[in-house]
Amino acid sequence: MIFHVHAHVDDHMFKATAKTARDAFAKAIEWHVVGRLTGISISDSTRSYSIAEFASVMALAEIANIKASAKQYERNR
């Protein structure tokens, strides 16, 4: 999946593309902390998220994956 990271500064827009959610999140954090950019969003081509929303969605997806793996492990025991 391809992710797009956007930020607006004055009348300029910065764009980056990432192949993974982790890379997109890292770029957004870099721009926010190091670049002191604001209005940063991460898009998965379906929906656009703020940094906080994206972190939450990715954490929930990771939890769901862990639960699914645990269930699969229990079934195969």
C-alpha cells in the first residue's frame, strides 16, 4: 500500500510518498518535530489522518493482528 504525507507551510505544500505505514509515520513525525511543520496529514488513498489519528489506527490494526495470530496459534496447538 502507498501512503502520502502532506504538510502546509504558508502557501507551500510539502509532499512525500511512503511504501509502508511505518515510513509514512516516520516522515510525518520528522516534519513535525525537526521541521516544525504543522497541518500534517497522512493519506492511505482512502482516508486522510492527522498524526494522532494515524498512530491510533495503526496501533489498533497491530492489536488486531496480534489477536488473530494468537487465535491461530491456539487452534494449531
